[in-house]
Amino acid sequence: MRVLHAVTLHSPSHAFGGPVRVALNLTKGLRARGHEARLLALGEGFDPWPTEVEGVPAKLFPARRLLPLGFSGMTSPALLASAGRLVRDADVVHVHLARDLVTLPVALAALRAGKPLVLQTHGMVDPSEKLLAKVLDAVAVRRLLRGADAVLYLTPHEREGLDAVVGAPPLAQAVRLVNGTPAQEERPTPEGAPRILYSARLQARKRPVDFVDAAPEVLAAHPDAHFVVAGPDEGELAAVRARIGTLGLTDRFTVPGALSGTEVLAELRRAHVYVLPSVDEPFPMSVLEALSVGVPSVVTHSNGLARDIARAGAGRAVDPGPAGVSAAVLALLDPTANREASVSARKLAAESFSMEAVLDTLLPIYEGIRH
């Protein structure tokens, strides 16, 4: 089966975050099962220009920023001109849909060509009062959600949002598909000074400054602890650096910027605890990756993985803010608690969020919609 996965942007800094990682995990998993899966996206920041990503054949078009609207303002005239041909060569078109000038045109091209179309929205299409969102919903989004052969959602909350976007009647072709993560080698038992890791985009919703503000309480009990704030800047890097300086903790923090996938795994294997203090996070891939390595994780209650983590004992779910984060980190730095949570984390990742389980759900969807 020839499957085309379309996502907005791929870059060395992983600026677009989780949807690209999901697309890559799925395409690699599909190829391992004998299918011809490939990636279509904008590309930015590469030298030399790649023809594959992590072993997956990829067609990347140089990104052009037409409007000052973040990812929504990026596109490629060459991609738009090629979309019809690219979708015609696929048996199934799987679009990681956002309100942007990449995934919307590709999905519309698949719809016009009568190709089996799967949309996966990753929490990126929800009710919005923004003028641009309203225009795009009226022009394209509702038509696509109604016309797709399958719409994949992560959580019941996301499903409710999609139904609200399209209006009555609710989507009949919506299917829940959780994110999955490939199996990883178990980390060694962490030694030495406690190492606490944040590895995600530095944007306001992810609350990296809360991570910094949790440090003094942890350092009061563990003066040798070290904190890593990794990830591409989306507006919060200056605030993170300023807060570290204000607290006088420059020697306790490392801020390495964006990391490659290999570098992220290396950091996870050194970490005692992983922290993602974001709010309203649908289903973060960074947390799944931490769990797969066996790193106990701290998330807030509005995180889509919070209940699973708390129920499994794979970490802690807390109220937003530095106080809850610091208390959870301190609890998980107890050697016995850390060891037990590490075992639970790997078990949770393997039993509930493995790529094999995700593909076992996805492939029958593909087979069921092929015309």
C-alpha cells in the first residue's frame, strides 16, 4: 500500500513539534510492515537538502513565509502546484491537519482526486474566535472534516472540539487513535547528581518558566541538582534565560537549544525526572518518549496523559505552577520511588502506547476506506 503522510514543516530544530514525530513514527512503522510510506512537508534550515528523513523517503519543499502568522503563514508555491500529482500517486493520503497553507491544500487535492483521505488533527483544529480560523473553517476545514474517509482524534475533549467546529450532525467517521512511540532501550539506573529535564518547544503554553521557578525548592533539598531546558525557541527563551539569571542559577542550568532525536534520547537516558509543565496539552510525544526510556514524568492535570501516568504510577500529575512541579520532582528523586516509577513508565509505554498497537488500529482503517 502506498501511503502519503503530509505534515506542515520538518526542520533540524523540530520547530513544528509532535505532529512531525507522529508522522515519522507512523511512516517508519508502516515501512517496517512492508508498505510504501513517505513524507510530504515544507522544509527549512537544511544543508544539504534531504531526500529522506530517518530512513523515510521525503519530499520537502523550501518553506516561504507569506504572512506573519507563524506556521499558518508558511507555504510553498511548488508544493501547491505539485499537490494534485503527489496525491494521485498514493493509495491513501494521511494528512496531519492544521489551519495552514500546506496541509489544507494537500487534503483538498486528495478530496478532489477522490483519494481515500485520513485526517489526524493532533488537537490543532478546535473551536476558535480568531478571524483567520473562522475564514479557513468556512472555506475548507468543515468541508474536509465532512468529506474525509476517517478523522483521527486523540482524546474525548478533542472529539468534542471537532464536532463543535463542523456543527450538527457530529462526525460519523471519527476514530480514536492514540500516539505511539517506538520501543527504546531502558535507561541505566541514574547515578550522580539529580538531573531534571524539560525538552519541548519554548512557548508560553508549555510553561518553561514554571520549570525554572520550580528549581529553588528542589535545590534546597538537592544542592547539586542540574536542570536542562532544551527545545526550539517559540517566544519564551528570553524569559527562561532572564528568570535563570534573576534566581542566580546560571550554574545549575543548561539551555542547549533544539536537540536532534538522537540527542533527546541521550538526555533522557541521563535524566532522573522529566517535566512538562504545560497546560491543555493533548497528547505530548516528548512525554511518551520519556516513558518509553523509563524516565518518571511530571505533567499537569490538563495533560492528555495525566490520568494514565497517575494510574500507572509512572510519575506525577500536578496542578499548574512551580509549587506542584517542585513537590513532584522531589518525591520522584527518592531512589525507591524513582526506581518503581521507572519500571511503571516503561510498562505503560509498552502496553498502552506501543507503535505496534497503534499500527494494528490504523491499518484496518486504511484497508476499510480504500476505494
